[in-house]
Amino acid sequence: MTKLTLDEILDMTNYDDGEGDSYFPENNAVKFDLQNGKFETIAFAKDRNMAVQIASALNLLENEEDK
């Protein structure tokens, strides 16, 4: 069984990592935009790259659930 990387999964789903996403990385933290000028820190990752991947995955999940 071949493991897919997050980038491959995002490419397969035509995911657009752009504006309007609720989850975003800040250094090694993953934050959630409450849409009222406030933010919640929801996770800490080992480095910024991992935080970017986590935020992208959470945004993908949220966008899929909204469809």
C-alpha cells in the first residue's frame, strides 16, 4: 500500500489554499479564526512545515463538510 503525502491529497482534491480559510499556521502553532477579530490556538506542531500541513488538512476537511 502506497502512502500519499498531504500535498498529493490536496492536489487530488483540487484544494485551493487561499483566503477565507478558518485555520492558519503562525510559526509552529495552528490557529482558528473566530471571524470576530479573535483567534484560538488549537495545536502546536514540531515545526512550521507541520503546522502548515495541519492547517491545510483542517481547512480541507472543513471545506468538504460545507459542500
